[in-house]
Amino acid sequence: MSKAALLKNRFVPQVVPRTPPEGPSEARSANEDPLAILSELLGSPNRDEIVAKLRELASSARALADSQTVVPAETVEMGDLRIEKHAHRVLVSTREVSLTSLEFRLLVTLVDRRDHVQSRATLLSDVWGHHPSSRTRTVDTHVRRLRDKLGSAGAYIHTVRGVGYRFSERQSIRHRDGRCMPREQREIASLAG
């Protein structure tokens, strides 16, 4: 569509002046109740009912707005791990763990997407805001540090070899070399002997 056609067909708001009320009984004072004005404009013969209902609705809306101003605490608990997102706090066995804001974002991202594998590229993009690079070890380094800081709760973070990381309620055990093995695989390995 051409610019001329758009200008020709555009919506132009018009102000229509309101005619003043006729007679002294209908004259409004400057401080008249706005709800009464609204009900008069609606032209209902049940003016008092409309005013009462509008007051009731306004009161309900205020009460609802007041009740929603307090944001409920979003807390995730899993075994001895407790993450209080609203307070930016992580507790392991009631002991507070000091995390950097980046480590906290990494943990919350993994927890929010629990049981779904997150590739290194996805984590780099979503947590760091960087363009994914196949050469970087940034994610691996930060996951290792996060596991170390979480202690026993670090076992909730699983490495999916060649893919990325997954946060799961099933804990894995750590080997001396830092690798993790899910509890089920550990039990199978112990039976095999």
C-alpha cells in the first residue's frame, strides 16, 4: 500500500464536545463521585445498583492488587539442597553456600530445566550470553566449580558425555578423576565386580 493510501485511510480521532446538562437539578459539581458520573453516562434506570456494583468491583480490585504485591517465595528443595531463588541463596544441609551470580544463574538454569540435557552451547548462550564456541571449556570449568561448592549436592548435576549437563533428582557418585556415575550404574558395576 502506498503512503498516500495509508494517509487517506488512517484513523483520525475526533473529540465530540459533551452538551451541558439541562436544568439545575442535573448540574454536576466538580467534586461529584466519578462512579455516579459513569452510571449516569450508562443511562441505566438502576443507577444506585450500578454505583453499588462498581464500588464493590473497585474494592475487590484493590484487595486483589494488595494480595498480589507479595510475591511468593520460589524455593526448590531436593534432598539436602535448597535453592531460594527470590533471595539468591543456596543451602546444602542447612549450610549456606556462597555462589557468584554466574554460578547461581547456571544452577537455576539447570534446575529449571531438570531432567533435560543442556548442551554446552545452550548454556553458553543462555547463562553467559555468549555465542557458542566449540573450543571453550568455560561451561565445564564452571560446572566443576559449582559441583565443588555444592559438595554432596553437586551429585545432582550429571555430565552427559559428549553432549552437556543435566540436573536430576537421582544423584550420581563422583570418581577421583571428577567423573560422575549415576547410582544405578554404580550398583551394576559393583555387582559385576
